[in-house]
Amino acid sequence: MASSRLDPFAPEGVRFRPVSLELIKVRLAAVAFFLLCSAAVAIVLFFLLPHKWVGLLLIVVAVVIVLWLLWLIPRQVRAMGWAVTGTDLQIRKGIMFKSLTVVPLGRLQYVDVEEGPVARHFGIAQVKLHTASANTDAELPGIPREQAAQLREQIAELAESNLEGI
């Protein structure tokens, strides 16, 4: 009989590695961009509209959203992890709404490594896995650039050795 203490998000014998904490900075940069755009719109509306409270309300809403994201983003990034087993890549995410994505390496078609300008500045990349089924495609953000290249090579080698026939 199976134990009632089994955690579906922490498989036995699998050690998850955390993503880089630099991902927090990248995501906060996106929040800063959102705040600047929202502030610009709110300031324009504040001066154009006859009712000044609309502009002030937009500023308050933007500030509340930003404060919530400043609290949420670090927690989300710290909850992310990944592990490569002999046959699959497992990606764990989430605090309140958890998910564990298991990508079978034998079904892998190709692996992408991507980085945008902000991520490049912080030295991180995103690894994207594409399989025969679109439902099992996965993204792994926040991997240090050198480690992403090594992970791509490791996954490609494991995928080749685990090829599954159709």
C-alpha cells in the first residue's frame, strides 16, 4: 500500500536544482517597465481629464500591483526548480498553484536556448524543450548562460540515447 505522505511535487530520489536568482532581477525589470508605462498614462490622464481622481486612481492601482509583484516574484522564482533524470527533465514551479512538468527525453525533437537583452545583461538564459506533442513542450527560465549550454548538450545526448519508436 502506498504511503499517504507521498508528495507528487517532490518525487522520491529526484534532487531539484534551483534556477538563478538573477531571474528575480529580470522579472522586476519587466515590472519597472510596466510601472513607467502606467505612470506615464496616469500622468497624461491626470492632466487631460476633468476629473483628477481617475488619474490618481490609476496611479494607486499601479502602485498596488507593483507592490504585490515585488512580494510575489521573489517567492515564485525561489519555488522554481529542475532536475534531469536518466529519462526525463522535470520542472517544478509554483507556490499556491504548483505544477510539475515531466518531459520525456525520448520524445524530444529539439532544444532551444534563448536570452533577451535584459536576461543577457544578468547572464541568464531560457531553455526551451520541444517534443512530438505540443502538450509536453516546456520552458526553463533563469538558467545561467554557461549552464544552459551544458544542459542543452546533456539533454541532447540523453534524448539521443533514449529515442522511442513510434
